[in-house]
Amino acid sequence: MLKIKVPASTANMGPGFDSFGMALNLYNEFEIEETDKDIIFLEAGKPSSIPLSENLIYNSMVKAFDKYNYKFKGLYINVTKADVPLSRGLGSSATCIAAALKAANHIMNNIMSKQEILNLATEIEGHPDNVVAALEGGLDVSLVENKQVVYSKINPPEDLIFAALIPDFKMSTSNGRKVLPSQYTKEDCVFNISRAALLISVFYNKDFKKLRTCFQDKIHQPYRGASIKGLEAIFETAKEFGSLGEFISGSGSTLMVVLDKNNTDFLNKMQSYLETTETTWRIELLQPDCNGTEVTVC
């Protein structure tokens, strides 16, 4: 039996569209093993209502097995903990893919290299930002070149915490991409390139006064933000309560607020404000996860 723990992730982080991803200490956990027969898929020990044809964990494992011509008889999959909310821009699908490929690789006697796992995970997900962060932990800048994932990881500063403002409505990644323009001006591209580069420098040098500038973006947030009611007011209020910067997590609907770890007043103040809005929100105070996917053999 394998026990697998996979962190949530926040992607894009403002200007780093499809390339920046950071793992967070919010987790999904799985139990997976090969069996002699049958496919058993459980959620918290109870039969899942999700058909196998739509089961991302099962289908990701099968994709790995098919790629390496591995014939399996049966599988036992149990999602024992599901703290990463679905369709909220916190990498829930990436946790499933990461767990599936790590499990499949163990079952196949570790035939896949780390690079091959990253490549296949990105092929399944469609972009590398969340899956690289989920697998490797930390803050990762990733891209695909000649079908190979290339990434660089840094461990984010311990001086920061991240407040995830999670609403009661979902936003799918596919719909989030449909609202984006097919072309951008040179000025918009330069705008994002400069801020993406500055963000890595600011994190590395702990020059946090510049973070709000770093999170500015003209590629996706102006278009996706229109679907999140009250976004501008929420960001402005967060700033009043001491936020160092704000951005949409992935394609939404979660909003991410970056705080100094010593800002102990933010949580209560922000919760009180959000209770006055039309949407129901909850706040998770999170720290970066620097370990990525962890696998224990039981």
C-alpha cells in the first residue's frame, strides 16, 4: 500500500502565466495499490460516484501504464483526505495527477525518471505550473521545450504567509481560458515580462515593498477578474489591512493575499469585511510547502 501526500499549489502569481507555480501546505492524501482484480475507487473509504471514464487519478495511472506497456490486473484507490477544493485555482487536478504518476511509477518498479514523470504530468495537465509545484514543492518557474519540462525551483522566503480567500463558487480552467484574447500587444508582453522577472528577484532579495508591483498583470487577470464579483474592492481592502500584494490564484476563483508573517490582525479584519459581501468566503492562512509530493510505502 502506498500513502501519498500532495500539496495544493497557486499558479501564475500575477505575471507568470502558465509558468509560475508555488506549492502550499494544504493537502490531498491518497492510498493506492495494485490488486489481483477489480478497480476499487473510494473517497474517504466510501464508493465514489465518479465514473472511471472521468476519474483523473485512474486515467492518469492508465496513461502511464500504457506508455510503458505495463499490464495491471486491478487497482485500489482511496482519496483519504481532500482538503484542496475543486475548481478554485488551487491545483486540485495537479494533486490527482501527481499522486497517480508517483503510484504508477512505484508499481512499475520505478521505471520512470523524475524528468519523465514531469513530462507526462504536464502532458496530462496541459501546462506545467501546478504539476511541477505539486511534485517538487517550493516556487517553480517552468516551461516546455521540445516536449521536455525545464524548471527552476527556489524556496520562498519564510517571512511571508499566504491568505487564500476561497469563495463558494467554482471557476473551471477551460472556461477561464476562453475569456482570454488570442493576441497581446508588445507593450502588454513587456509589462508582464518585466514584472515576472522582478518577482523572482524580489523573493530572492526579500525586497517585499515591491511585491504589489510584481503581481501586476495584463495577460489573464483583467479578463478573469471580471467573473469574480467585488474583486477590486477585496484587493483594496486587503491593502488597507496590511497586504503586501494580491493576485488571482490560477484561473480563480480563489484570491491570494501575501502577508508579512507578523501581520496577526489581517485574518479577523478580513473575515469581518468579507461577511459584508454577497459571496460566502473562507480564509486559509498558508505557508509554502518545499517538499512536494511525499510517498510512504506501508
